Amino acid sequence: MLSVVVHDFGELAIVRCPGRIVRGEGTNTLGNAVMGLQSKRVIVLDLAEVVSLDGSGVGLLVSLHRWARNNGIRLKLTNPLKLVREVLELTKLDSELDVCTCEEMAALLGFGSATGSANLGEEFAAA
């Protein structure tokens, strides 16, 4: 089962999605949550707790990437577990989608050095 938790930081939103991004209700929930953030400049999908990603989930990530680009939003994927990273590499989407480690994302956005917290949500909450 997929949960979606949105952390709002003004023009930035961090979307945590613990669980499985697989065909069914979870993908609809995540898609609707992200597309509901149309007023944001940057949306970060924190994949640190995503334990499974199937073809529907990959399709959703591609759709969200296109939607964000068409709406002038930077969509970042951060901190994928090994399994999710492998799926993105196998589908060659790791080079198409903007995938960063948690530490890289925190440094890029000016929230500390590249040796920051292991949980992106904690890093931003502390800022």
C-alpha cells in the first residue's frame, strides 16, 4: 500500500511516498497529490521508502515529469532505494528523470552541505 505525505515549504513541496508505486489506487493517489501542487516551483519526490516500482509506477513518474515540465515546475526524484534505482537504470529513465541523492538535493537547494541528513524531510524541516 502506498501512502502520500506532502511537506509544504512555500514554493517547494516534498512528497514522501512510503510503500509501493504499483498499478492500482496508489498510483492514482500519488499522481493526484503531485498534480495538486501546481503552484509550486519545485516538487521533490522522496523515494527513500518506496519498496516496489512496477511498469505503472514507471509510467506515472514519466507522466509526472512531463506534466511538471509543461507547467514550469522542476520535479526532482531523490534518494531511491537500490531496487527503484535499478528499475530506473534498466528503463534508461535515470538519465531522463532528475534523480539526486538526498544530500545532493539538500546542497543544490542551499540547505547545508552535501553531508546532510539521510532524510530529506528532516533536512528541510530543520532549515
